Amino acid sequence: MTPDLAPFAGTVGGGFLVGFITGYAIKKVIKFAAVIVGLFIAALAYVEYQRILSVDWHNIQSISQSAIDWVADALTHIPGTIGTSHPATLSNIGIPLVSSVSAGFAVGLARG
């Protein structure tokens, strides 16, 4: 007798869909933010070229460098939280959900 595959298929399919939507949305947000930041820097350069105002590029570089260092520091602390204990509901769902979410996330990032 074969086991009922409907819960397994629902977990895998739902996880893939959630991962895909998340990856797609994150890529769109990153693209939008990059365009906004690029337009802002181009506007600053244009306004400085027209001698309307003076921009301290060294100060902008130091502020952006500190922001990049903060993000890098936050990303290095993520692997430390992976080994922590999770609620029983996540451990019952297990590997099918995690693998399907990660696969969907990768496809969403690629398609976004």
C-alpha cells in the first residue's frame, strides 16, 4: 500500500511557491533600490557640476563604507543562528519544505 502523497506534494509545492515569490520580490526590490541610489548619485554629480552646491564626496564615501561594513557584519552573524533549536512544527515538516523553498528562492532570484 502506497502512502498518501498529498501532504508531501502540498508541502513541497507550497514551499517552492513561497520561495519563488520571495526570491522574485527581493530581486525586484534590490533592482528598484539600485536605480533610486544611482539616480540620486547622478543628481548630486549634476548639481555639483552646475556649481549649485558643493558635495563632500569623501564624507559620502565614509558614510557608505560604514553602511557596507554594518551589512557585512550582519551577514556574518547569520550562520550562527542556523544551528539554534527550532519549534517542533518546523522539525516535523523537515527537509522537503526547506529544500523546496530554497529551490524556489533560487529560481525566483534568477527570473526576477
